[in-house]
Amino acid sequence: MEPAGDPTTGRHLVNLGVALGHQWLVALQPPQTALTASEIGLLDRLISDAGNRRCRPGTLAFYLTKLARLGGYLARAGDPPPGNVVIWRGLARLTDIERGAEIGAAGFVGN
């Protein structure tokens, strides 16, 4: 299921679900609901799968945990699920990394 237009709509729905405590609803969605293909690719390259023992690979909950880890979530065995703040921090970092990757790929980097 592709998000209609901008993926920020999916992001708002995901954060609303997390804020309301409906993580099980979020876990059932495919990652493309809230993330673009380039964001999923960057998360796969940047964050290892080792800390995602509670989530099935390839689900939205799996990628939200990766996003939260980018924002500082430690994903230890006894930790509660990540909250909105740490997910938004991870999203901000991912956006910066994605923009940097786009600039680097465009060849505008030089001395």
C-alpha cells in the first residue's frame, strides 16, 4: 500500500497510532506506509538488524525501531517500545542523511 502523495501523511498516522498506544496496528502495516524506498534503503545500510529481536523483519514496526535507534533508542531487552520523541529525532537525522546522500550523488561536492 503506497501512501497517497507525500509520505508525511503516513508518518502522522504512525505517530498517532504510537501516541494512542496502538503499536499493534502500526506493526501490521508495510513499511512503505510511512517511509519512502530511499529511506528504507538508508535505514537498511545504516542500522543493523541486531536490536530488532521483538519485530518481524520487513514490517513497519521493524523499521520504526531502526528509526528510533537512529534517534538514540538503545533497543535493549528490557526497554519499552520507543516513543514519539525518539522516533522524531531519528526521522530528523534520517532526513539530514538522505539530503546529504542526494547532494553527494548529484556531484555538487568539491573543494
